[in-house]
Amino acid sequence: MSAPPAFIGERYRLGEPIARGGMASVYHARDERLDRPVAVKLMRDELGEDRTALRRFETEALRAASVNHPNIVAVYDVGAEDGVPYIVMELIERGDLTAALAADRPMSAERATRIGIDVASALEAAHAAGVVHRDIKPGNILLDADDRARVADFGIARATGDESLTGTGAMLGSVDYFSPEQARGERATEASDIYALGVVLYELLTGERPFSGDTAYAVATARLRRPPPPVRQANPAVPAPLAAIVERAMARDPAQRFESAADLRRALEGWASDAAAGAPARTGTATLAPLPKPVPGERPRREPRRRGLPVWAAGAAALLVLAVVGWSTMRLLGGGDAGVDEPVSPLDIIVGVPGGEAEEPTDSPSPTPDPTPTASPPSPTPSPEPIPDPTTAQAPAPNPAPTTPAPAAAGPVALAGPDDAVAAFYRFVTDGAFDAAYALWSAHMKATYPRQENLDDRFANTASITFSQLSVASRSGDAATVQANFTERYDGGGSREFIGYWRLVRVDGSWLLDEPNY
């Protein structure tokens, strides 16, 4: 690029360069007419004949100027000098987030959250104006003298519904930060900006980018094959609720992310408010998930719901092992003592895999309801035993002998892994078997999360839990991380989706839940 002119637009005196990129260079400058410092972005003169580059440069000015917000770098003027276009912008002296990370990596949770709130606010305004940024990354986030984040560089921003600058399948953005849908060549949406901000927050909090590879293609496609490593795996000091916010923003499925930048902003503000007010931290009392607490005594403790046992011909030996382990657990809990709830069948730790539920023998397509008292008054004389329909069932013998399950269609085989422990925990709480669920907690979990608030009360109104994802994300020795995304439905109606993961530890050969991250 040839030397820039000393003056452009007959009023802007150019000074030292601030940054150079593939399309343009940014300079310190002074507005001689208004006597104030500004930044001037001057397109590289060798691109003057590139119509696509010209249109993108013009688009940047139009998109940025269309949104007036304290967290977006203001555009003051546009023009051309000797056929070379320029943009005059607000000067942010301090530099960008890349430089800040070089000096402060990883950042404190408080500072990273403040920056995240600022950027989410900027995206909220841009999206309201119909603009998708498409290139949120540390280099496009500037920090002013008050450490306030300002979003810049709308060079590849797109107005909602406008595909004129990008051919189908083109991937625009920075490979380390763009979303899975962008990696597939799909159209970027507001959810794509939310994902990119999630990646930025991940890097601020952990000092690492979630995906790496030898080539740009490897980095781009890594996010299509696996979820990012859990935030607290990369940096255990990050508070669990904040980690869950970041991981939800980075969900591979756009529908699982925050519905809007405003929702992400509110979530970050909520965590910041709790932290400032001295809300319980990881090392103190904590709650498992941000759900409204049931009113104490709102509903009596329910009897565990008995479920039919899965019948899988393949894996019968594995079921037998799990039965023994489950029964031993119940014995340790005193499940056989008189006067307490009968424990759930030990084989109930076998649950359906994501995407469906294991078939269970039932008499009808619908679940069998709990017995309902009859309207007639109680009789002092025992009622005669009902005669079973020989076509549907037979009365069991007083002391039935062990039998081998009849062969059935092959299905998934349950393995005694960390994901089975997570599945068992949620099966127990759904059945109201809280003692059994509590037995799956590690000593750390029990010390950190008081049982009554975080188990008995927390799941008192849970009707069902359906997994959309249940898989081992990482495993090393006696530690593991299980990604567990699920929908929780409640007795009174309504439901809520959760995206997050559990950390587990193996103690005496058994996997125990050690730390939730939702």
C-alpha cells in the first residue's frame, strides 16, 4: 500500500497507524474542523477495483451507522479520497480485547462478565436494528478508558434477510469464533453472534480457545464433531453458574442457546448481581439449577413410582451386575428397614438413551396410574382377591423363583460408566427416591450442596426428565465429565430445558456426582 495522504476529506489529518488488516488500515487522525481526535479507516488502494471489497467497506459504514449505542463504536463520517473510500470513527485509545488478554489471561470472572454484558448489549441493539455482526471476536471488541467494551468492525455484518454480499455456502467470520452453522456454510443469524460471544467469554475466563487444530478447516469442523471442553475443566476457578451461562451460549444447536442477546445479557447481569451481593459461591452453599423453589409442604412426599424392568436379551449379564450393585446401595441406605419408603427397583438405574426410552412391559400404552381408593367405605373383612384375567397376567407365587427374562428385541446395553450414574440420579429423583439419589453424591457434593434445598425440595415437583444428550465428554482415571442436556417437566404443568454437565469422581469403584454445572 502506498503512503496515505496527509489529509482526507479536507478536514481529517492522518497520524500514526493503529492497525492494519487485509482490507484496510486504521489511523490516528484529528478532525480539524471540530478539533477532536478520531480514527480513520482507509481501504487499501490496491482493492479499489475489487467491487466486492468496495461493497463490504460501504456496508460496514452503513451497518455501523444504523445502530446508535454506547457499546458500539460510533461512525462520524464516510467518504472517498482519490477514489479510495474511508470511514471516520470514534477513537478508542486503549486498544482491543486481544491486547487486554495478552496482559490479563485468564480474566477474573467479574471483569469477563462486565465485558460480556457490554457486548451482549451491543448485539441486542444491532439485532433490534436488523443487523447480524457475524464476526464477534476479541480483535473487534475495543476497550475504552473506563474498561467499557465497544463493538467495532461491521465489515461483514449482514442485514436480516440480505444475502447479496455472500454466496451460498460461503463462510465469513473468524474460524476460532464462528458458529457450527457457519462452519456448515449456513446463513449466520442472531444465534450465531450469541455463539461467538460465548466463545469470547470462554477464552476470557479460561485463557484458552475451546477448539484448536493444525489447520483452519480442522478448527472449524471440530465444533461439528464434539461439544467444547467444559469451562471448569479448563479453569476450575470459574463459578459454576457463570460457566453454565457460557456453555449454553455455545450450544451446538442454535435452538438450545439463549433466545436473544437480551436473554444472555440478563443472565450475565443476574450472575453479576448475585456475586456482588455475596450470593453463595462454589465453596459455600449453592443450588443446583436456577429454578423457583417449591413452597415447603406444597406437596407431600410421594411414594416411589414402580416401573417395569427393561427386558434386553443382549446384556443380561450387565443387568445382573447392575442389579447387585443397586441392591447393595439400597442395603447401605437402609432401604429394607420397616417404616421407610420401599426403594426403587435396583434395575431402575437403567434408563432410556437420548432420543428414546427403553421399552418396558406394560399392560397398556399409557403409564399405569397409582391405585385410587374406591368410593365404598372400608370393610373390616378383607376383600376377596381379584381373579386375574388369564389372558393378561398371572398371580405370582408367594415365593417366586428367579427366572430368566424372555428374549426380546435387541436394545442398548447399559454399562456401569459415569453417564449411567447421571442417568440413575435423575431416574431416582423422578421417582421420588431421594435417599437413593443422595447416595450417588460424592463427599464434596454433600458438603457443598445441602440436601434438603438441593435435592428433596429442588425435585419435589419433578414429573419427568427426558435427555436430549447424555454422553461422556471426557474421562481421565477416576474423574469424568458427562454432558447431560435434558427437559424437566413438572407436576403442575410446564417444563424447562437445561444444558450443562456433571463432573464425577470414582470412589471405591463407583462413579459419584461431584459438581453440577448448569
